[in-house]
Amino acid sequence: MKVIIGTGKAGELKDDLLVIPVSLGSETAGAVRELSAEGKRAVARRVKMTAYKGSSGARLLVQLADRDVLLVGIGGADDRDLEYLRRAAARGRAVAGEVRAKKVAICLSGAVRPERVKAAIEGFTLAGYRFDRYRSGDKSSYAGPSRLTVNGTRLKRDAASRKAVSEAGVACESVALVRDLVNEMSSVKTPSYLVKTARSITRGTGIRCEVWQGKRLQDEGMNGIIAVSAGSAEPGAFLRMTYKPSGKPRACVAIVGKGVTFDSGGLSLKPAKAMEWMKQDMSGAAVVLGVMKALPALAPQVEVRGYIAAAENMPGQGAQKPGDIITYRNGKTAEVLNTDAEGRLVLADALCVASEDKPDCIIDLATLTGACMVALGSSVAGILGNDQGLVDELIAHGDQTGERMWQLPLVEDYRSDIKSSVADIKNIGAGYGGTITAAMFLEAFVDDVSWAHIDIAGPAFAEKPAPYAPRGGTGFGVRALLSYLAKI
């Protein structure tokens, strides 16, 4: 889909569908006033006839002689709230599919900052994502719009607008990669498949991609990955990718992702229902790959190191057993009381290596605990860390990109819940505060490095369609991290 910037009045555009965000009480204002006299009258008639109000998400489709006009309500939101614009654009993409529009324009009013351009493109593009490679006869013949125009009479075709268009395109491509990986079935998406993907996206980019498998994992003491993989026919893997900017980096950021490509629970077997979506348990690793894919094009002046701990957790012959003890490369030991709390076991390996590499900060992402979903639901990620400044920055970038995070505390009194009688720590707590005790387990492997842990168990996978994501993988985390890296 080609994306262009438009600076004319809405009535002068030649697109099949005009999408106009309208606020509550101003249903016939803004870009609606830029329509032709006939168009303004038609919209006003429909608004009056239907008693349409521009409440958040409310749609009104008006068919003119030569095009369709869609009003999308944004409620009382103002120009600083970018999420309303993403969601309005997403609703425009849905209607574009209904009317089979080939050319669509999103008509904005007022001062159109580059951030608004980017948000409109993101919402529209991401809402059009589909994972249909395994469908047969019910694929849609509509391939989507061939052109999207982001239009505003006060919009400039300048370098800032062109940069916004480019950045939105790169971010959406990375999110699509993450969604494809998460949605892929686990029989295909093994740890070796993640390795192949990493090599593919880094080849020829200048990003160094290092892979540890087999004997190298043993030699490097990656015993968490080895233990979790022991019950599977699929070997585990560890990946380290390094992006370096052309000039002196302003900082060095490590991003760590959990890559459990399927989680049966191991010998602590999950119920059948709980296994249905366990193909998504590598969402954190997919986010790392998505971020690394975007870096050569966005070129932030930051060194970024991506780490992935990949394993398949199965109950086969040789599987680790409750009561086993893992000795990690940093010398710490962990008692495994529940093999279904495996994500923290593999992440510990990756956090050890990331800490040894001495970055300025470490950010890990993982579909780690169902407890986080109990606390925050399916739309908000939990965030915990040992550096309040880092946590605050990530929350702010999450708010800006529509990837919301809520801080949970590292309660010192809970630390005793993961103290083991036979090892340094154990991999499950006392039953309550599971997200907090899981984060405390991880904290044992980050040394003194500034660190934030993002539990994406809820928002990484949508069991019903999200505002600009169909059912399945969402790619949550990619855009917030890219925004953070760009502002360092």
C-alpha cells in the first residue's frame, strides 16, 4: 500500500473513501466543512436523521454520488491523544474492506503534527493485518487499499512528515513480523525456526547474529535452556544479536525475550484448554526480532543488543522433574518445583549473558505469568524493575504508542516466598503475587544493571479482535521499544 501526504481540502480529494475523525458535539465541524456543498448537506442530513454523536468509536457512513464519507467518533479526545487517532483509522480500515475501497484518505483537521500522521498510518495499516496462510477457499478477493492519503490543510509535505510516513511503515512491518511468528503453529515454529528467522532478518544489515546450540549451550553453562528443552525432540537455542550505529552510541540497551515456542507445562502438565494458545509463549522473543528488524532502517544512535532464550517445553523422555536443581552460569542455583514455570528458567540464562555484557540497561519481555492477566486484564502489560527512571520512561512511551503498561511493586517481604531450602531460590512462590515473585526470580540474574521486566502475558495475544489487531498475535511492545530507543 502506497502512503502519501495530502494538503488539500477534503472535498478536493479523489479517494473512494474519506475517513473523518469527529469529536463529540462537533460532528459537522472540522474536515466535514471542507466537503463540497452537496457533501456537507448530505452529511448534515444523515447526522440529524440518525441522531449521530461523535462518541468514541461511533461510526456513520454517508454515501455520496462519487464516494463514501465515514465519520468516526473520538469522543472528547484532543490532538495530544494519539491512541484515539489510531483507533479511528483502524475503524476506517474496517469500513474500507466493507465497501472495497481502493483509495482511502484520512482527513485530519487542526494542527497536524508528525506524530498524528504516524499514528493514523499505524492504526490503518495494523488493522489490515491478516494471517491466512493456512486458509483454503475462504480467502477474501479484496487485497486492501492500494493507496492511503493522510490529509490536512495545515499539513506540510516536509522532512518531518516524510520521516513520520517512513517510521510508521518500518514499525508496521516489524509488528507484522511479530504477529506472523506468534500466529505460526508450533510444529513449524521451533527454536531452530527462530534461529533461521534471526539470521534472515540480520543478513546483510550489519547486525551481528550469534547462535549457541547443542554443545555450545553446554560449554557456556546455559543450563536453564538445556533443562527446559530436555523433554523435547527439538533442541533449544540462544541468540545474541548486536546492532551498532554508525557514530558513537549514546547508550547501550539490552533487550531480552522469552522464546518458549510451545509450552505444554512439561511434567507439570497444563490442562488441555490452557494449551490451546501456548504457541504464543515466544511472544517476547518475537518482539526482540521485530525490534532488531527495524533498527537498520530507523538507525537510532544507540547500540542495541537482542538476546533470545529459545526452548520447547515438553514432557518427553528425559524431561526435567519437579525437585531438580539448575546451576546457572553466574553460580546461582534454582530449585524447579513446577516445570510449568519454565519461562523464568530460560530467561535467567539470557539475563546472565546480558548482564555480563554490561549494557546501560536491560529490558526483558515475556509472557510470564497468568497472575499478571488476573491483575491487569488482557490489554495492559505489567512492568517491574530496579530503576524507577527506566520504568517511568517505558510507561511513558507505552502511553504514547498505545501499548499501556502498569507498574507493579517489587515487594521486599515477598522475597522469602521464592527462597529454597535446598538451593538459592525456587521457581514458584507461595501462590499469591505471582507476577511479583516471578520478577524477583529474574532479578537474581541481572546483577547491578539497570533493569525493567515487562510481563506481556495479557496483551501479547488477543483472544478476540483488538482495536487494530485481529484475533491472534498483536506485536505488543515493538512500537513502545522503538519509540524509547529513538528518544535516548
